[in-house]
Amino acid sequence: MNTRRFAVYLGLSLAVCFASIALYVLATEQSRRKKSKDNKESLVALNFPFLTDAHCIEFVMKSKVMFIMRGLPGSGKSVVAHQIKQVYGDKAVKCSADDFRVTDQGDYVWKAEEYEMTHMICQDKANQACLNATPVVIIDNTNIKKFLLFQYVSIAHDTGYHVVIVEPKTSWKLSISELTRRNQHNVTEERLRELLSEFDKVFALYYGWFLSGDSFKTLKDRMLKVLRDCCENIPSFQNSFVRDSSQEQDEPTSCSSETNLPSLPCLEHPRSHLHITTFFYKRGQTQRAREYVCMVEDALGSVATLSVVAWTITPRTLTARVKLTSQQLNLWGGMLSSVDSTGQGSGDSNTVLSLNESSSCALQTTNSSFIPASYKDLVIKPTVGDGDTAHVTLSCRSDITPVQGRYDLRDLITLELTNHSYEEYKVTDGIVRSYGDGQWSVYLNEPIYVDGLFTGFYGS
């Protein structure tokens, strides 16, 4: 009997032991899977170019960039803000209204009557960081209310900072149940629903690549070199620019004796912040803007190296012509080209281009072997079609807006594609062509490489 009982007890003990082992293995596996899932989620949540790409990080460290977090409580924005601070270290200042709601004992206390005051203190801290030219300024607030967000945009604009608006990439960023569970300040489900109803996309006035200070200097130096070369070696160059045909001009335009630079009308208003526009937000086209932002949002805050292949000089503007790569063209937001996909002109002018093989003026795409006749002798062939008007406006006449640079470039491309007659000269950097009426183009033998931060200009 004792033997039988012993056997029963042994069997039960072994069963309990095996069950415990099985439960332990199951729990361990579940924990491992959860940890693996959390790790993957973390990698996705922090997968921003300004956190992972060495080229981008180097650019930001040498620039002035304001990262404005935007998201609901518990969505993970503060995790991203913390990581930005970790990556950029003492080159970054993090500003959060929550930091001014913590007592001396370390407790977080939210008081409605102190809401405005804490935001004002946070804005003062951000403004001071910008005045100190801190390379990276991080705004770690929800920024759901647009008027609060644009107060920081205004600070950035006034102090020469690029703005990158950062929204979390977490899968639960719009899930009320998850946000209720995860937010650290006990924001109620009801309040989260109210905030979610107020949350909407913020669109920039325009998007594009904004050049670094080093790239700005590079372009300016190369531009001045070309203008000196043209002024000294092409007699008709400086005389082809007249401020206004209706005005009397006692003397021809001449080179400054001090700088040896031509006194050109297009140099009257040099630009201080250079960029290449990829998309312009027109009022009434909110859906189009929403689709564009959805398409490019993963690229916001990234840095690209762009190729300047020519200069366009007119009495109104001076622009650097940019040749985009196929990857960069993915961010091109349908800005009007000189030709459309049907081979016809587009834009405001009445000129219509009919491109066909016999005229050697066929639409150039990545799969096209056709090259316009006017491009055949050029070392670097400019783009035709999508992206052909990509440019940087460096300077313009005092009574002209910078957007005129795109129209001047488009008009010049029209002359190129219709095989308009021109006079050709050679200078150190490449080939110079005069198409008449003060329209000149300098086609470079080698590209000028510049770096640009892809983001939006949100105004002030």
C-alpha cells in the first residue's frame, strides 16, 4: 500500500514538475516574443534619418535646426525627443512645458491656471537657445493647437532655423485605448478623444531641400567666380543687362573696380536662405497637399546631396539649375515642368512645345535615349520633363520676387528645346550661351555638389 501511495505521489509530483516546466517555457517564449516585438516597435519608432543617418546627423550638427514634436499624450513623442537629445548631446537643448510643472519633490502637477505660464516659460527657453545659436533645439510638447506650434515656428523663422515637425511612428499613436494606458500624466480617455478631434495635419507653405551654410558659401563663391569670368571675357555680357528698357542709361553696365564684379540688376537682392522647392501648397488644394505629405513624410528631416549643373542669368534673377537623381525625383511634387508627359508645354506662357524624334527634342525620361539637339554638345545633359525646373534662386532684382527664378528658367528651357539660336562662348567652368534679351546660361563641365535638408517652410 505504501509503495502504491509512493508511486501515486511520485507520479503527481512529476506531473506538476513537467507542467511547471511547460508553463515556464511558455511564459519565457511569450516574454521573448513580446520583447522582440517591443524591440521591433522601438526600432520603427526611432527610425528617423536625423537619428540614424550619419550624413544627416553631421549636417544637423553644423546647422541650426528646430525639431518640433507633435502628437497626443502617450504617443511616444517624448521618447523621440529624448533620443534626439542623446544623439546630439550638448549641441542640443530640449524645451518642454512639462519640465515646468514638476515640483521640488519631483512630482508632476498639472494646474489649469498655470497652463499659459508654463508654455510662455518654455517659449522663452526655446527663444534663448535660438539666440545662442544652439545647433539643435527640441520642442517636446503635444503642439496639437496650431497657434502654440506656430509660436515656435515664428521663433525659428526670426532666428534663421530650419523647422522639422516630427510626429511619432508608433502603431498606437491614434489609438485612444492604448494612449489612455500609456500616457504618463493620467490624461483621461475623454480628454484624449477631445485632443484627437483637434488633431490635424499641418502643411508647410512649401517643401524642399534647404541648403547648409557650407553649401550656401560654396554656391555664392562659384557664382561670383563665373560672373567675374563672364564679365572679363565676354564683352557683350555686361552690356546685355539693362535695369529697365524704358529708363535712360548714360553708361553701359560695368564691373565694380573693387570686386571686379558686374553691377547686374539680378544681384540687387541676394537671398539669405537658399532652397530647392519641390512642392508649393496652394490654398484650396488641401487634399493634394495631404497626399503629397503622406508620400514624403518618411523623408522629412533627411539630407540629400544635390548636383548643380548650370547657372541661369537674366535681368531679373540668377539661379542655380539642379539635376535631380531618380530617388530625389520621388520627392518632386508636380511643380510645373517646361514639358508635360504628353510632350507639350505647361505653365503660364502660351508657348507649346511639340517634342518628337525628328526634331531631336523628345521628352527625356530615365528610359529615354533621346537628347535635345541643344544638349548634345554639353558635358552634363540637363533634365527634360519632371524636375527640369529644379533650381536655387540665389539673387533677384529688387522689385522681383524669388519665384520669378522658376519662370525665367522655364522660359530658357523652352528656348533650349525649340533649338532657339544662341551665341556660344567658353569660360573656365564650362560653356556660356546667350539666347538674347539678356537670357544667359552657363553649362558646367563638372557639377557643384551641395547638401540640403528636406523639410518644409511653415512661415511665421
